[in-house]
Amino acid sequence: MGQMIPDLSLRMATEARANGQKQKKQQVQYDPYFTEKVIAATGPSAHPRLAQVMPSLVRHLHDFAREVNLTVAEWTAAVDMINACGRMSDDRRNETQLLCDIIGLESLVDEITSKMLATSTTETPSAILGPFYRNDAPLKPNGTSIVQGLTPEVEWYEKALEDSAYVTGRVVTAAGAPIKGAIVDVWHTAPNGLYEQQDESQPDMNFRGRFETDSEGRYAFYALRPASYPIPDDGPAGQFLKMLDRHPNRPGHIHFIVSAPNFRTLTTQLYDDRDQYIENDSVFAVKDELVVHFTPREGDPEARWSLKYDFVLGSM
Ligand code: MBD
Ligand code: FE
């Protein structure tokens, strides 16, 4: 772990002390024309959106560096950290995205995007995708289960029985009309807190499925009440959390991508209201409207809990 951000904390502590001393002595005046010179280097044929956003990004980055008296050692440590995130990332793991998540950036960008595109006040709020989505989850008939390979030998067998849940609801328009043929793409972790691709012991595509709504917009599947779980903290993002004296936990959640032709695709998550981390999500993705209540289910040997939730899609 120490190799990923070499003795960063030690270096930062030394720098902080040195900085403190320097600030007491004098307020350094940095070149007042430098930032404008960098901004002005952009040419007339620059990519239009870049030409629009880069002056602001450069200004904020430069102001930040000046405000905290950022040193070469600190900047090098940050570069090393981002490089380490890249080296650790592949199609099973996205460490750079995780780093953005723990500083709230993915949630903020998601909020900006969904508010810019919203066409009604009733549509279901979005939540971030997170790094564990997989394309092409199996398409399953309504009323079937996304739980695979559950045998008494599995370490979390009892927990899975206790938390077995039937999830159902409708996909509707902002005016409440049912949307037929919508795809409800769903995924969550096993009770051990691991997504299937993080866990050799789980079958491929476990706890993942896609369901198509019927003529009344209904979907239904069996799953589990989601367990709270720590985001992977064995890489640079986890090391960063420790340096910030933060915990890695997320409240238990079920991910959804709900899509239908001519409607805006909704990426969101539902949170179990029993969870101790609802108010304390390490990636800042909880919204009140997405906190749900599971109720006890009678007379169904397949599930002890029920959840009803309707998704409201916005129009294009
Ligand atoms: C997750 O499982 C997740 O859903 C998010 C948003 C970030 C990190 C891990
Ligand atoms: Fe998740």
C-alpha cells in the first residue's frame, strides 16, 4: 500500500509544517499574469466546449494551488495517486471513478445532469452509476430471481434467506401512464458485500438481471434486501479515505437502470431505510425520495420481505 502513494502522509506532514512557518514569515506574491497567460494560449479553432470550460477550470485549479501554497512534493503525490488509480483500473474495477465518488464529484455531476435534463417535477431522482455496472445482464421473465447458486454451503446462506425480498412496481410517465416494454436493469451485492465480479465464489452475473415491463408497466423480481458494504478500500481511494479519517461504508442499495424508447434513461439506486449508513454514505449518493421501506411478506416461501416502487421516467 505504501508503494501506491510513497510515504505521502509523512511528506505532507513535513510540508505542512514548513508551509506554516513560511506563511508566518511572509505572504508570497505569485505572478499575477500567469493564469491569464495559460488561458490565452487556447487557439481559435479549439474544441468549442473545451474553449468554454477550460478558462474556468484553469482559474479554479490555479487559485486552489495558490490558496493552499501547493508544493511540488504534494502535486507529485497527487499525480502518483491518479496514476496508481489508472494502473488499478480495468473492466472489473474503476479506481479513478471511485476516487471521484469519495469526493462527491460523481454525485454532483449526476445532480447537475439530471436537473439540466429534467422535464417534470415528478420524475424519479437519479443516483450515480457507480463502478460495478456490467452490460448484458441476463434478461429474465418477470417474477423470477436474480439470486443464483444459493445452497446451504454458501457462507451467507442464512442471511440470504432472512433478507429474501420480492420487488415489484411499475414504470410510468410523469403523467402516470404505464410504460410497456421498459427494461429494468438491476444489480446489487451479495450479503458478504461483494459484487459478483469482485468475488470468485459467486456465479457469473449473480444478483444481476434485466426485466421487461408488461402492458401495465409492471416489473417484478426476487432479490435480497441489500446489505451495507464498504467500497473497495485496498487501493489509492481507500488509502485516501484513511488519510481523511473517513469510513468506506455505503448504505445497502439496489442499483437500477430503467430505460424505454422515447424516454430518458434513468440511472438510480434504492436504499433500505433500516440501514445505519443512510445519513453517512461514503460516496454521498443518498436522496430522500430513494429511501424505501421493505414490509414483511406473508405466504410466499420465496421471500420474507416485499418492496413496491414505481419508477417515473422523464420524456426526452
Ligand atoms: C458502489 O457500489 C457504488 O454503488 C458507488 C456509487 C460507488 C462505489 C461503489
Ligand atoms: Fe453499488
